[in-house]
Amino acid sequence: MKKTVLTLAISAIVFGATTQVKAAGFQLAESSATGLGRAFAGEAAIADNASTQARNPAMLAYLEGRQLSAGGVYVMPNVDVLGDVSITSPLLGSDAIVVDADAIDVADDALIPNFYYSNQLNDKWTWGLAVNANYGLATETSPSSAAAIFGSHTAITTVEFNPNIAYRIDDEFTVGAGLRIVYGEGEISATTPAWIAAIKANPSVPESISARLPASGTELKSMEGDDIGYGWKAGASWQINANNRIGLAYHSGVDLELDGSAAGVVYNGGQDVKIDGYLPIELPAIAELASYHQLTEKWAVHASVNWTQWSTFDRLVAYFPGEIKPTGDLESDVVKEENFKDNWRYSIGTTYHLDEQWSLRAGVALDNTAVDDEHRTTTIPDSDRLWFSMGAGYQVSDNLSVDLGVTYIRMHGDAPIDETQDLLGLASIGFSGEATGDVWLTGLQLSYKM
């Protein structure tokens, strides 16, 4: 159960529970409404506005004067985790107790805001600032639901501050770099399901054991923590000719130590005491190769291949350096063997300039999962996803433009979940089911040239 506490904390705080039909692992691709309208195809090679630095700082060199871009993407997930919980124990006889554990619409809607600024210093140098959220979610189920032991509440908020600089080498090549400053905070809790009452009332369960079992809805474990981590990113672009461009970008990993506390009866035995601890996490490195091709005066196509180094999540270890430690005086605990794998995302999109004011966009993408079927859990129900996007841009004036984007994402293929854990050494709890769902994204972006 100690391992379960921190497994839940890690999965929820960093990987992001059931909202992650949007992107593999815990990534949020929603950096701008402009890119949303084309499924973020070609992002590292396109410089529509100041939001381009979110993907490739080298593209800042294509922006003239001073530019400001701000907006947000509203996420509307419809995610269900369907399955059964089985309880087996010698105390309950040879037959397992099976309880329906369907959790419907577990992921909350959320707004992902962003802000970008660029400033051209001269013909060679341009600097910029990006502020956006790369990870975030809020999920909640009833504290007494059948699967509450696997997690009943999750919340995560992150903000990345990202100063960037770009340099134009000549008419063909630009390079850029930036500093990643990531702040993250989160919380997770798990509670005793309603079916615990049946075990407590079972006459075959000794009273001494029944008394040890907490009542339904009791907080078994909770964890909260925060930290600031640092990384870097770099990019380059090659203007092959007037109509064709290639962009390449790399974002380093970011190390975080989620420093906080753990509580709940599993940790403190029902006492009003919090256990100090921290959890080292490396947010994975990412890379993108993108291209942009102006086929005619009005029509362009663009594409991206994205890679994320999820294989850095081999195993996760929590540390308890304070005088008060969990039962057994553990100073560290191997929480979970994650067995994540590197994942790839492929996207292709198009832009059509209808006239001097209107631009139309569309795109599709395949976002591969970062976890195999045998390692999928209720807190990380990751699966392959298909993106279908469309958008439009309107030039209000010479200085002001508005971009709109809409995306529909659906899970591609099956997402089976089989997960087990131990209940105080008295019973084995198993979940067997699947994750299903889809997501609608809608975004608005305002860009202004000064």
C-alpha cells in the first residue's frame, strides 16, 4: 500500500490520469489555437505569430518588429474507465467478490492559456518570451466508488516560463535557443471504496482484522508536492528556397523533485501527522522535425514527426529523509517499474489563403501510445490517438489577427487495463477493464504586431 500511494501520486501528478487521451504520457500539445487548427503539423517550420517559439526558437528570426500573441485552448474530455474490481482473500473463501467499477466522465473540462512575445532587435537578432502550460488536469470520482482505492482525486497545475533568442545566419539558415523554467504542483488522494463494508461485515473475517479496516470513504493515502526545474531547448531552420523550409527543434529533459508530504491512514495510522518526502522525476526530452511547402500562391502543406524520450521512465523511487517515516522506517521506496517506451507522433496539415483576410487550415495526426497493454493502469490509461483538426485565421487589420481552431481526438484501438494491488496484506484487489473516450478541443488566439 505504501507503494500504491506514491504510484498514484506519480501517475497523477506527473503523467496525468485519465485526461491523457489528448497526448501520449502527460504531454499537452495545445500551445496555440493557430497550430490547433492544423493538428500542430509543421509547427517547428512555421512562423505565423509569436507562438512559434513554443516549438522552435529559431523561427523567431522570421518575425518582424514586436509581436504579441495570447489565447487559450479549452479542453472538453469525455473519458470513461469501464471494468470490474475483484477482491480475493483466504478470509473470504475460495470465491472472489466482483464489484462493478465503471467510472463515467472522470475528466474535467479545462482551459489551457498561453502568452507569447517577440522583439526583433536588428536584422540578425530576435528575442522572445513564452509562458504556457505543458501539463495539467483535474479528475475526480466519488470517494466511495468501487475503484476509489486506485485514486479518487487528482489535480495538477504547471507553468513554463521560456525566454528565447534567435539568430539569422544568412538568408537560408537561422538558429535559436531558450531556457526552460518549469513550475509544477499537484495533489492526489485515494479512499476506501464502499465494498469495504461487505468485508468488515463478513462473519468469516476475524473481528481483530475487521477493526483494522477503515470505513468506506476514509482517506487511505494522499500526497501533494511542488518544485521548480530547469532545462533548455534549441532549434534551427533551413530555407531551401522561397517555397520550401525545414525546421528542427530539441527540448531537453527537465528534472523535478516533487517536494511535499504524504498523509492518510496507510501512512500515519489515522494520526494527524504528515510524512515529509520527495520524488525525483525527469520530464522527458522531445524533438521535432518539420517541413513547410508553399505549393501555390494560396495553398501550402506542412508536416511534422515528433519524438518523446519516454524510455527515461524505467522506474520511480520515492525518498523519506525526515525523522518521521512510513511504517517500516523506509528511507526510500522503489515505487513502480514503469517500462515506458519512446513514442512517435506523425502529423500532416494544410493551409489555404482564401483571400487577403481569411486563411483556412486543416490537419490530421497519429499520436502513438507510450505504454504497452501489459503496463497500462487506471491512472495512466494511455492509448494511440487520432487527431482531426480544422481552423481559420482572420486578418482584422494590418496589425491584428484572430485565429480559431477545433480538434476532435479519439482513442485508436483497444486500451485494456489489468491492474492489481494488495490491501494491507489481507486481500488482493484487481481491476480488469478498459479505457474509452474522446476529446474536443477548441481554441482562440489573438495576435498583434506593434
